[in-house]
Amino acid sequence: MAKKTKVTPKAASKAPMKERRAVPRMPGSKAPSRVARDKGGDTRIEGAPGLAADSPRGKYVYCVIQSADPLKFGAAGIGDNTSEIHTIHYRDLAAVVSDVPLGILDSTRENVLAHERVNEIVMRDHTVIPMSFGTIFKTKDDIVQLLRSAYDAFGDVLAKMRDKMEFGLKVLWDRDSVVKDIEDEDEGIHRLKNEIALQKGSTYFARMQYGRAIDAALQSRSERYGTEILDRLRDVAVASRINKPIGDKMIMNAAFLVSRDQEGAFHSRVKSIAAEHDKLTFKYTGPWPPYNFVNIRLKLERV
């Protein structure tokens, strides 16, 4: 049984939006299932091999909310979906859990979507602190100990996240189309392109120069778009996280923390920005629990 639980919360504050190191939305690490003592008294968490059908049952934690009343959320959780999603309490804090076999939980699409689905159901009526995918405790008492030890920290994060939700915004472009625009608009690049087309013999150095110029121009244009979009959304969002773009077409991969009373204004602002940039594609998702704005690190110690 866990004796001490140390929680380090990281919650967004009312600060100017700027580029920050991204916090992974759904870490794919394996679930903790047994506790072993390290030298010096600290405890490391190791995974048990496999999830047999008759394995001992543990408690999968989806999120932490503020509620003194016992709650149930149906049976749409991780695993066989037969375990009722319910709450475990300490004072006015509650962990939203379901029973699962102890062991390593694979981060399959089905399991990750189930984790997200439960958090989305809970957040309809509650402010949530989402836990990382694969957070499993052995017993109810372990979870009560977690809530007791981290009571003040959880309360502080819940206060900061109250009535706030996360929205995702990905912005993409057609790279070939943008390159053509750059070639037409930039005299130096246009001249280099013509020289390569007319030059006899080796064009290696000219092509290298052209490639570097195009890359610099693309980077500059991408940054300009990103700065403009962030500036335009600054007054309708509490904070932002800039995650690494995926692939050549994506120029922005951002998450925004938005107050519930600003949801309509944020949506309208994104729609307005998108309408002004017909060569950009905006992919807008949410609302989500604040995955990118809460980072809970647990350090367990065994008796």
C-alpha cells in the first residue's frame, strides 16, 4: 500500500499566450501494477506481465473531480465495459474509477478512446483533472491515500481549471501551392529558379541555394501565420500550448484553454480567422478536458 504520495501539479495561469514546451496529451506509458522498493527508500513502479482474465482486479483512475456525493457514470470505460464507472472519495475530492485486471494495459486505440470518452462524460457537469492513460491502483485505500496526501494540490489545480475547457487547433497548408506563391512573390527566388532552368551543365550549387532560400521563406511564412493566429486568439483564451506539428503540411498544432463563458467567442474568432485565409485549412476540435494544461506526477513510496 502506498504510504506517501507526492503530487506536482502544473496548471495554466492567466498569462500572455506564448510558445511553451508541449505536455503530451495522452502519454502512452504502461500502467503501474506492482510496487517495488528502490535503494534509499524510494519506490519504483513496475508492470506485471499480461492481463489474464482471472487476474486480480485493480482500480483504473480516469480523472479527479470535486464532489462529496457518490456518483456513477455508466459502464463505458476501459476493458470489458461491464464495470460501473464510479467515484472514490476523500472529503470533497473524488477519483472517477472503474475496476480492471491488474497488469500492463496496452495503449490500443480502443482503450485510449475509452479513457477519453469517460473524461468527456464527466466534464459535462464537473471540472476534471485528467489522469494519464494507464493509471491503475491496486486498492480503493491506495486511491484514498492519494487524495488525502495530495488534497491541497488537487484542490489548487481544480480551482485554476474551474469552468475551463481545452480546444485543439491544427492549421495546415498545401506546401506546393505556397512554394509557387513564394517563387512568384520573391524576386531573388524567382531569379534563382530561372537561372537553374536556363543553366547548362551542373546546377548543383544553384539548386542548393534555391532549396535553402525556399526553406527559409517557408519557415518565415509559417511563423508569421502562427504569430498572427495566436495574437488574434489571445483575448478569448486563458492560455495556449504549442505542440510539435505533424508532417510537412501542418504549420500549427496548438491547444487552447478557454473559459466556458468564452466558448462562443473563441469559436467565432477561429471561424473568422479561417475565413480570411483561404489557402489554409483549420482543424478545430473540442471541448476536451485540459490534458495539455495539467501535468500530475506521482511519486509513490511503500511502507
